Amino acid sequence: MVVQSEPALDQFIRTCKPSTQFFTGIPTIDLTHPDANSLLVKACEEFGFFKVINHGIPLQMVNELEEQALSFFQLPQVVKEKAGNPRPFGYGNKRIGQNGDVGWVEYLLLSASPDFIHQICLSLFPDNPHVFSSAINNYISKVKKMGEQVLEMMAEGLGIEDERVFSRLIKDEKSDSCFRLNHYPPCPELELEMSGRNLVGFGEHTDPQIISVLRSNNTAGFQISLSDGTWVSVPPDHNSFFINVGDSLQVMTNGRFKSVKHRVFADHTKSRISMIFFGGPPLCEKIAPLPCILQGGGECLYEEFTWWEYKQAAYKTRLSDNRLGHFAKTNTNIVQH
Ligand SMILES: C=C1C[C@]23C[C@@]1(O)CC[C@H]2[C@@]12CC[C@H](O)[C@@](C)(C(=O)O1)[C@H]2[C@@H]3C(=O)O
Ligand SMILES: O=C(O)CCC(=O)C(=O)O
Ligand SMILES: [Fe+2]
């Protein structure tokens, strides 16, 4: 067994313009609002990111998972490691992916399948796997439904006849969706903000899947990149969900929806916990700009690929790489913000 040493603290530090102010322009979509469909489309075109309220997800269930996640991350390292190596699924600490990225974060990365989750919980807690596995599985089943609803509203907002054109990919029993619990411990050794230095929790990247549904506790640190390339801090809201457009949805909408670049800075006093459902298509699914979108005019920007092909290529890249570049048609000039 190869035992990797901990990355040194200076590997997590980035000097950035201090952005202590929160951005107030994040679109907030009330899912029960009569204009929600078109507002969703607008948010996906402008930001590839929005906040969802009136989502119908019981907060008690969300809080239950947060409590369970906190207890998990408080366990001794040797116990957490019983979840196995995070490549492909398991417990990871400070190393993200397999290409040298590091972050001030520990995490549990799981396939979203209930049986798989139960098996991992059984390895972690052989005497009582149910408390943790039910908390995760109940949460995923609700958040997945909400993600599907949002995808159907997006399709309607785009005027697509088949409202299930996006959601069917996540609904499919072979959907390759995953789930991640992230814990960014505080780092009191560093008085970061004071000196314009930041501790990178999760470096800048886009999510490869269709959509990501994110919920965090009330600790700040999440940032998105706007279309002009400026980074802004997203005000945390533990009662709401944030949705990211992923690379695959950008491709299906032929670049109309933007796969949002985002990152997380860790705090020096408060810990941050986040839980993210990544809705991905079945591995054999062909991803390409939808014919109904192309009918509206404009050249086709992407080559067709299967999700398996995209995943293979994506998982060879570093976090901040532009993964879609590889599948862009060569005669086009796509800017990834
Ligand atoms: C550096 C990497 C980590 C990642 C796989 C990759 O090679 C590039 C994409 C990364 C990402 C970002 C969104 C999700 O957190 C994730 C699970 C995914 O599907 O793509 C991670 C991958 C990971 O942590 O393994
Ligand atoms: O932890 C967060 O808030 C976001 C992390 C993230 O972007 C990811 O896991 O892909
Ligand atoms: Fe992400």
C-alpha cells in the first residue's frame, strides 16, 4: 500500500483580491411562481447558476443529514477510511481527483445508488449501517426529484415539446449520478482574509454532469465566476438549494445554458459542510446539442459523445481544465467563462 504524505499548507493558499462582500445578484427562483420556467431559463443563460426556494424539501430531513455528516467527519481517520478510496467512490482527504489537485477539504464521494450507499455504510458501521444510509438515501431521493422537476421546468421554459428531454436522463435507472458530502475544516493557523490570502477548499472547476444540486450550512466560501470572468461570493443559505448547470447541459443546449465555473474557499474559523447531488446520464447515453435547439438557428458547437467517453476524458483532467474544449467543433470559438 502506498501511503501519501499530507500536502503542505502553502499548496492551498491563493492570493486573490479580497471579496468580503456578497454578490446580491444571484437569481432566486421560487419554484411555485407562475413565471418560474422562463426565470430558470434566464438564470441558466446568464449565470448557469441559481438559488431555489419553495422547493418542497423537508428541512428536517436536510438537517438530519447534516448532523449525520458532521458526526461522520468527526470520526477518527481510520474509521472514515473504511469507506475506501475515493477513486472511484469512498473517503478522500485533501486530494481531489487523481491528477494532483489538492483542497482544504475532506469528503465522502458516493454513487447515488441506494444499494451502493447501503454497502458503504455497512463497511463503515457494520453494527448499524441504517442511520447513515437512510439519512443519505432519503435526502438523495428528494433532491433528485426536485432536480428532475427543475429540468422539466427548464425544458418547458425553452419551449421544448418533450418536457422530459433532460429529466429522463436522471430518471433512468441506469443514470450515472453521484453524491458528495464535503467538509471544509476551519484553518485557524491562517489569518487569511486580513492579508488577501485565501485557503482553497475546492479549486475552480465546472461540473461535468447535467445539473448539480447543492446545499450547504451557513458558512460562506462558495464563489461563482460571472460571464465577464469576475469571481463573486455567493451568500450562503442553509434553507435553500443552489443549482449549477453542468457541462452536459451546456452541450445539450448548444451553449445556450452556461456550465458555471465555481470554487470554494475555506474559512479560518468556521467549518463548512456541503452536500451535492450530481445528476448524470446513463454511461451509454449520447450527449449532443438537441435538434430542437439547433432548429432555432446557429451552428452546432459540439461533437456528439457518450457520457462514458466524456467521463473518461474528464477524469484525466485537472480540476481547472476546460473539459469541453476537447469536444468543441474545431471551426467554432467557444469561450468558457
Ligand atoms: C480533478 C478532478 C476531480 C473530479 C474529476 C476530475 O478529474 C475533474 C472533474 C472533478 C469533478 C468536479 C465535480 C464533482 O465534484 C466530481 C465528483 C465530478 O464528477 O467531476 C469531481 C471529480 C472527483 O472529485 O473525482
Ligand atoms: O462544497 C461545495 O460547496 C462545492 C463543491 C463542488 O463544487 C464539488 O464538489 O463539485
Ligand atoms: Fe463543483
